[in-house]
Amino acid sequence: MLFVNQAIAKFFQPKWESYLYVILPHPTEAKILMLSERGSYFLPHVRVNKSIDYANFITIKSEIEPELGF
């Protein structure tokens, strides 16, 4: 029975998704970047199909910059 459970776990692992929201300040004014769509405003964000260690700023930055065009 253990082998069957291991096989199932190997082939049917749930996908991990991380949602990263960022606050990007304006370089010279007291403003932040907000995006809009259909009359709603929201923070810039990206969805990443893997687990992210939120203490690892370099990894987060490398995932966000290409998505936001930086």
C-alpha cells in the first residue's frame, strides 16, 4: 500500500503558486504605482508557479521585473 501512495504522490502533486504583490514608490514624489483595469485599481503583482521564500528578495525581484517590463 505504501508503494501505491508514493506513486500517487509522485504523479499527482499539487501545483504550488505564489502571488507576489509589490509597492513601488515614485522616485521623486509621494506616490506609489497602481495599475487599473475596468475601473478598479490594484497593486502590481505577478503569479509564479513555484514556491518562493519571501525572505529572498533577489528571487522575488527576478520574478517581478520581467513581468512588469523593468
